[in-house]
Amino acid sequence: MLDEGGKELFENLKLNKSLRRIYLNSNRLQKNFCLKLNEYLKIMNDNEKCEGGIEILSLSGNNITDECINLFVEELMKYKWIKEIKLNSNFISDEGGELILYAVLQNMSINKVNLENNQTTWEINNENFKSFRDDIQIYF
């Protein structure tokens, strides 16, 4: 799925609110996709009548960079339905990884994050992170 297909997906998700798991692994998702993801999260966050949303978002093996993470992380912090995020095997560096982990600390619904096989040079001790959130699994 190219970036344009990802944009179309989120346009359709505005109509079909029953989808709970999205697996978009091994695609070439980039900036336009991340902009649409942010727009979708914002719409869902602002809709007080909404009773559910995406719980598992798997974006493994794409071209997602820090720039993309920065485009949707603020809305991700507020998105109350997300439980699991898979961002392994992308092009996320220390900056993007830190943004995702900050979102996890802000959003108590997130309980599983996979950041394996990215371009990070740091490693956060899972036990130290658990001192802030003991209900979470993080993979580096």
C-alpha cells in the first residue's frame, strides 16, 4: 500500500467505526499517511459520543521516520482506545522513539509498544520504565 492508499483507508475509517485492529505492515507509508492518521485520531478524540476506536495499530516494516511520528504523536497521547502499537522495523531514531515513549507515559490505555529494529542508539531499561508504568510491555 502506498502513501495514497493509506490516506484512503483513514477516509473510509471515518465511516466504518467498528474496525478495531489495523495491520499495515511492509508498506511504504510516509508523511501523507501520518498526516491522515493524525487527522483520524483528532476526529476520534474530539467526538465525545464515540464509543470505540482502533485498539491495535501495526505499522511494522514501513518507511516511518521521526518526522512521521512527530505528525501524529500529540493526538496519540489523547487517543483513549489504543492498546498496542507496533512500530518495529522502521526508520525511527532516538528522537522518534522518545516521542513514542512519552506518549505511552501520557496515555494510560497503551499497554504494549514494539520499537524493535529501528535506528535508535539508546536502550531504555524496561524495568526502569516500569517504575512509571508497571502495566506495560515495551520491546526495543
